[in-house]
Amino acid sequence: MKPSSIVIALGVAAGIFMSPAMAAGTLLKFDKGIGVDPVAGIANGAPVLNIVKGVNPGGRPWVIGKLKVRVKEDGSISAKGQGLIFSATDNIGTAGAVTQVAASLFCGVDPVSYDSPAAPLDINGNFNIVGSLGSAPPNPCLKPVLLIRNANGGIIGSWFAAAVPGDDSDD
């Protein structure tokens, strides 16, 4: 067999054995994150909560060191975060009592969230979410918002960090 025939045969074999999740194209990429400040401002002398897409913020300020998220067209998601920790209170520098997080994707003005399974959050704020959003989000997903949320006890709650769309291919 000629070398070019071998390369073609290997390419065909790789296509046959590729998993469906690998075959799905990338819908969204997020390559940075920002932590939550629970207070968005002051109105009439009272604090205004930093509510995003109807989701309440975590009760204290949080920061996140690194965040990379990929969402495929079929709804599969991979999200890796480092340093999701409190930036205030006696728990500063740790994840405190939060032991699980999940990702929620919102598209446009639609109030529907596409939620990932919960993943462990270690005391240093590191997590790795791998799974499915339950159903495929719209394609295109206009004005995407992706929140990292508390998932202690399997209930997805307040948000601690938001992903920033982009593709930092340097790191």
C-alpha cells in the first residue's frame, strides 16, 4: 500500500470510530472568568443585588483565577476552573463550605438555563465539569451568559463567577 493510501485509510478509520460528542462542532468558547460582587450598586440608600438572568449572586464576593469552558452544538460541556474562592469574610482565600458547582448557560433574552451536572469544588476552588447541559442550546446562542453556580446538595443556586466569551489560544 502506498503511503498516501495509508494516510487516507487511517483518516477514514478515525472518522468511523470518533464518538458522537467529538463529532459535534464547538458552539461557544469562554476563556476567562470574573468573580461575583453580590452588590451591583446602591439605590435609594439600599444595596441592589447583582442579579443576572434571574439568578441571585452568592452572598459574599468571590474571585476566580482561571476559567476555560467549551460548549458543543450537541449540548456537551467541559469547564475547568481554578481559584474560585471567597475574596472577603473569614473564609477569604478558600471555597468555604461550598463543595459542588455547576455551569448554567443562557442564550439571548430567553430565561431558560441549560445546566451542567454538578462537579466537586475543592477547598482551593478548583473544579472540572464534564457532561451535558441536558439539552442542546439554540444554535446560534446569541448574547451567551455562562454562570458558575453553587450546586451543594444537587440544587443549583446562586452564582459565584461568570465566564467571558473568547478564545485565548496562547495558553
